Amino acid sequence: MQTKIDLNSDMGEGFGRWAMGDDAALLNIITSANIACGGHAGDANHMATTMRAALKNGVGIGAHPGFNDLQGFGRRRMVLSTDELRNLVTYQVGAAQAMAKAAGGKLRHLKLHGALSNMACEDAEIARVCYEAALQVQPDLVIMVLAATKMEAVVRDLGCAWAGEIFADRAYEDDASLLDRSKPGAVLHDAKAAATRILGMLKEGAIIAESGKRIAAKIDTICVHGDTKEAVEMATALRIELERAGVMPTRL
């Protein structure tokens, strides 16, 4: 089993006076932060605050672009033209890059959010448009992809830096996609069980689907969603169990 792994979480997902998640606590646990860029959530003030806190904690800063869908939190599918999709990603990554620089840091990685991410897992062309747009803004970005999906095939073809991601708090279909949130058991709430499950995946070098199927995967980073009420408990349990197993959380 590998001795190092990145831990990432989605954050900066408040808007205006509305806050979501305990970002301050998570930043003491994780190694990479995927920060909302004003599409599905977030705004300039939340971005600045989250990025400064990430830098203070030595956590890598990432852009987390999603559909312009504040009411639906970016989890509703939208049909965009190629140009619209390219511009959506360019705009949000550019904002994240500028805000990171202003905070005294540098944008390190990119991870698509919500419905946009799910669609990119299924459609290689969507993934390609998004990733090419991001890399045109910043060619050295590390692209986080859902391991063993069409996302991974695209980044391998592009030859860019990339990291294979699995989720601590989500269940999987047999094709390595995430079980739809509308289905029972899609979101996991038991921190200890989730940590044990992740260790099993790392030992086997494979995603373990809800059916029990093993899907061979390159695993570089583990996500804990920051918007669930168990997020801090989940991240804490995961980090403890990883360190007990000799796997050191290390940022990308």
C-alpha cells in the first residue's frame, strides 16, 4: 500500500452572509482545498478568506468551478454549448488564479464540481473542453479526476499533470461513477466505516463499488465533502486511520 496520499475537501461554498461547512476545522485536517469560484457557490470575499486560511495552514489551493446555479448548488444538469462551457471554466479559473495570487499564493489544482463533474465523467468531450480551458489559463495545473472514468482517459491523452480521486463519503456504481444522490446509500455518514472502506481501497489499489465490484484505479487523493454535517468527523477519522496504517497525508 502507498505511504502518502492527498486529502481534499470542497470549501469556500458560502455566499454573501450565508456560510456553509466548517472550513476552519477542515483546513487543520486536509492537505488540498477545492475552493468555489462563484458559479455554484462562493464569491470574492469567501474566496479571499478561504484562500488566506488555506495558505496559513499550508493547504494547497484549487479551483472548483461549477455551473452557474446558486439555487441548485451546481447539482442540476445544464446544457451548454462548447463555447459557453469553455468560457464558464475560463472565467472561474481566472478568478481563482487572481484571488490566489492576491492572497500571496498560487493556484495549484482544478476539480470540477457537482453536475458538471458528473457529466464530464460520462462524456469525454465535456471533460476535454473543461480541462483544455483550464490549462490554457494555467498550463501547470494539476487536474483532479474521478479515477477510472472518462475524465482519466482525457487527462492521460492531454499529457497534463493529474491526480486520481476517490471519495470517502460517496458510494460507487460499477462503472466507477458516483451513485446518484437520489439513491439510498449514495452519501455515507458513518465516519469509522468510511475510513475502513477507504483503507480497503488503498490496499487493493481499486475502487470498491456498492455491488462489491473492484475497479483498478490510480489513487492520489481522497475527498471529504465539506457541506455535510459529518464532514469534520469524517475527515478526522479518515486521517487518524490513514496515519495508523502508515499512510501520511501529503498535499499534491
